Amino acid sequence: MSQPPQKPLQLDTPPVSVRGSEARAFAYGWTIVGLLWFVACLNYFDRLMLISMRESVKADIVMSEAQFGLLTSIFLWVYGVMSPLGGFIADRFSRKWAIIGSVAMWSAMTWLTGQVHSFHGLFIVRALMGVSEAFYIPAALALIAEWHHGSTRSLATGIHMSGLYAGAALGGLGGYIAEYCGWRRGFTWFGLLGIVYAMVLLFGLRDGGPGDAAAGALRRQERKNCRWSQGLRALFGEPSFLALLTYFSLAALASWGLSGWLPTFLREQFSLGQGKAGLSATGYIQLGSYLGVLLGGVWSDRWVQRTPRGRLYIVVAGFCLGAPGVFLLAGTHQFAIAIGGMLLYGLARGFSDANTMPILCQIVSKKYRATGYGFLNLCSTLAGGVMIYLGGVMRDAQTGLVRAFQTAAIALIMAAVVLLAVRPSRSKEES
């Protein structure tokens, strides 16, 4: 008796068209990271260039040490206050247009910085720059999180954040630009560069994440349903979000205190020139941070597959190295030891920067991720602005910066302890 013909074995594999769509989405996810890497670089370069040009700017525009510190503080305070609104607009309307508008406006303010001739004019321009930059980071990190899920989210975030490090390191060149070309010309050139790149983003960026037309329509509907009051309840009704706010604020005391006053500290402590002090203050920390975002990103994406708390443990481990590094930096008179301290702190900062947005994604709905990061920016920049201003006050009172840096190291230890109170969710991690 003959056997009935057997049906061919059916393999549970997606159609070729589906695989091709996934490959294109994967490739575009990394294209977004590349496009935004340059924006992040320009963001911090424009922001920090003024600090490394301190001597030249003060020689041209009369101001006290406290007033010079206030220029960075007012930027941070305005930037922080506007960040939640910037994040909400990105969640509610368009992350693409929030990014493009931010780049164009802050570049215009960078150009305008080179045109003012009084402290009050510089004060106003720096405040307006704070408004414009507040719309970028929340929108950019939320857009990256949409295109990168658990297996690549920390690495993608970290690579983007490395653009900030590159901009901060190049910002140290501001001292050389001021010496050889004039500080006004530097602001004019880089303001024009940013305006041109905003035009490039018009064609390179698009809203949404991977998926078909139905998924895109669902995301658009979710944006329409975003409400400010609902977002506040979703964020501040979550204890883990409050713990993350506290952690980020404490970490900002160290980050902005070092960014604001390290060039001055190195110049005076080790008798360096303005250019070398500015480049050293940014370069060594950024080198450590580059290693931190790559190592911390890859390590975190793997560890989180085993436990939802994996990303938290990476950051805590980094801060356990970074805090002693800042203590070394503050207490030494040997430049080689100071370099070691800056590298250790940079490594810790890289671990943190690669994982803060991914940790936020584990505790907050994707509907309000940009808004949530905006509130992180608010608390951290307010704290950082206070730290920078106090540094200026200490200098006017003839008190050294060593105490300020030691306070920053203690803040890192406290931040690591607070972070352990966060309770991440695997279901949110996978969204």
C-alpha cells in the first residue's frame, strides 16, 4: 500500500521581505546615531568653547570671576528649566523637528555670541542658547531609543554620547582659537557651520521607529494622546523615577563642577598655558569617557539580558572608580597623577552616560521618555549651575577649588547609593 505524499517541511522563518525590512530598519537605526553624533559634538563644542576662552573673553569684556561663572550658570539654569518642555514637545509632536529647530537656533546664538560687546549682552545670548539647546538631548535620545531596543540600546546611546565628549574635547581648542584667530571669529565660524548642518538633517532624519505602516499610525496616535498632566502623573508617581532624578542631580555636581572649573584649576595648579590647560581638562576626561561608553554600553546590553538590574550595576561599578579618581585629581601636585584621576572619572562618566536613558526606558513608558529625560536635565543642570557659580564665589573669596572637587567626589558616591533604589522593569526594557 503506497504512503500518502509527505508535505514539505515548513520552517518557521520570516518571509524575505520581512527580513529585508528588519535589515533596513537596523541599518537606519545606526544611520540616525551617525547623523546625531555630529550634532552632539557641535552641541558641546559650542557650549564649552567659552570656558576655554576665559582669559581672552575677560580681556575683551570686563567682568568678575563670579560673573564669568554666572555666564555658564545662566545657560544651565535656563537649559534645565526649558528641558521638560522641550522633551514634551518632542513626545507630543515631532522629535525630528525638535532636533532640527534646536540645532538651527543654538547655532544662531553661537554666531551672535561673537557679535556682542558687553557682559549683559553676553548674558542674554547665553540664556537664549540655553533655551535652544534644551530641545535637543531629550528628543535625540528618545529617537535613538525608538530605533534601538535592549540588545543595542546602551551601545547606541553611548556612541551618540561620545559625540558630546568629542565636542567637549574640541571645545578645549577654544583657547588656541582665541590665541591665534580671536575668540569672536571662532564663535562666528562654528555658528555658521551649525546652521548649514541643520539643513542636512532636513533630509536625513525621520520620525518614528521600525515597523510597518500600522505601527507608524499607532505611534502617531500615541503622540496625539500625550498630555502634560498625564505625563507628570506617570513620571512623578513612579518612585524609581524620583530615585533616578536624585542620582542624576548628584552626578551633575561632579560633571559640571569639573567642566566649569577644571581648565582654571589645571592652569593654576600645574602652571599650564591657557590652550594646554583647556585641552588637558577636556581631552583626558573625554578619552576615559570614550572607553567608558563603549565598554559600558556593550557590557550593559549583555548583562541586562540576564537581569533587569544589569545596567544599574554597570553605573555603580563605574562610580566606585570615578570617585577616587576625583579625589586624586583634587589632592595631587603631580600632573601624571592628575591625568590618572581624570581618566578614571571619565570612565565612570562614560558608564553613566551610556546607561541613563536606557535605565529611564526601564521605568517609564515610551510615551513620555523625552519628557522624563527633560526633567532629568532640569534637576541635573540646576545642581550643576549652582556648583559652577559656587566655584566662582570661592575664587573671589580666595578659596581654592580643591574643596569643590572633593565635594564632587562625595556626590558621586552618594549617587551610586541612590541609584540602587531604582526598580527596573523588563517589559518596559523590551519596548
